[in-house]
Amino acid sequence: MDDENKNMFVDRDIEFIHFNTNNDCENFLEYASQKNISISHTCCDGKGCGIKNIKKENLNIIIKEYLKLNLNNTVIGY
């Protein structure tokens, strides 16, 4: 495993969020950008992303707000 991947798994301040499609993930990334939410990287062939410096409780609040914006927004496992 290279150093970049080792560091990715050591950082305990990253929470992951996953979507059904790449487009759903891109929509969330746009939302995150507007809200100044720090994304560490995308994963799972562009269907997921890591959110930096956040705790699970705060991620749940962000997800609820995101889902309220548009009925077409989806998040896997939520």
C-alpha cells in the first residue's frame, strides 16, 4: 500500500457517504462546495466520498439538510 492510501485509512476524522450513481455523488459534491464542507477524496468509482474533519453526528445533520433540498437527492444507507 502506498503512503497516500495508508494516510487515508489512518485519518479518523473522515466519514464516508455513498450514493447510487456518480451523478448523485457529483450533486452532493456541488452542495458540499457551496457549504464549505471539506471533501478528502472520492471513492467507489465516483459513487462515494470522504468528508474531512467531521464526526458522524454532524454528518447526519448535513445529510438531512441535503435530502431536504430536493426529493431526487439520495444517499445509500440513510
